Amino acid sequence: LAVIRGEVTGCTKCAELAAGRTQTVFGVGNPEARLVFFGEAPGADEDASGVPFVGRAGQLLTKIIEACTLSRDDVYIMNVLKCRPPGNRTPLPDEVANCRPFFERQLAAINPEFICCLGASAARALLQTEETIGKLRGRWFTHGSATVLCTYHPSYLLRNPAAKRDVWEDMKLLMERMGITL
Ligand code: URA
């Protein structure tokens, strides 16, 4: 992970993102985690701190993790893109392609049993599908040796609190499959 992190720090493959970033945002948590939360890309707070999911959406993700009786230190948290897109726009296909070797190697190094994709960008990037998150959520997929579950992104929950019920149903499924009693 340290080797990959170093390569990410020096990456300039996406000229626009490299020029606009304060710093790259690699990942945080337990490098031997059973569960990885996989998000989209850093926002302003993450670009400023260098840590994924520390802004408002991140605080909600922390609450979700804690509702699962886990802590941020038990899991590993990372994004598809390691640089903040301007204005938090959705990652472009070329940007996902440029970052793919990084996130694939990062996942291979951690070798988690479970990956939880947060939102359509993460789900589509990992599973290489164009399916909507509404269709992908709550179902089981595989990525290498990992079992994958997709759910809504915490930022979506901030705009649409009614969807929190669905995310909680997804988390209960995931915890049951992980053998964690809630
Ligand atoms: N949203 C994401 O997808 N990732 C972050 O790190 C923060 C917000």
C-alpha cells in the first residue's frame, strides 16, 4: 500500500485533476480489513485533509459504520478517484480508467472479503457495468475473491433521507453475511 500510495502522490495522468488538487486522497483504515467501503472521489474537505470521507457525507458514513457495531479503524475506506474533481462533478470515464490500476492494486493489497460500493460511480467502476444504483443495490456480486454489495452514497442520503431505510436494509444483509450480529 505504501508503494501504491507513493505512485498516486506523484500521478499527473489526469492533467485537470492534478492541477486542481491540494493533495491526493489515497485511503484510510485497517490495511487488513475484512470490509472495504468504496466511494467516488474526494470532495473539498477530503482534498484539504488528505483523508477520505471526512466531510458531511463522511460523518454520515461513520454513523453507518458505527451502527454496524464497527469503527472506521476496523474497515478500510477508499475512493475510485484519488483527486477531487472540479466542483465535485462525477468522475469522467477517462479519469476512472486512469485511476483503475491504482484502485485495483489497492484492493488486491488489502484483499478484503467484502466490498461495499457507495453509489453508482463506485459500483459501476468496480463491476464495470452501466446499471443504475437502484438496480444494483441490495444484491450480491463478486470482484476477484471479494463479495460485493452496493448501496446508496451517503451524499445521496443527505439529499434524500428517506433512502436511509434502504441503506440500513443493505447493511443488515451485509452484516449477516459477515457473521456480525446486530
Ligand atoms: N464522497 C466520496 O465519494 N468520497 C469521499 O471521500 C468523500 C465524499
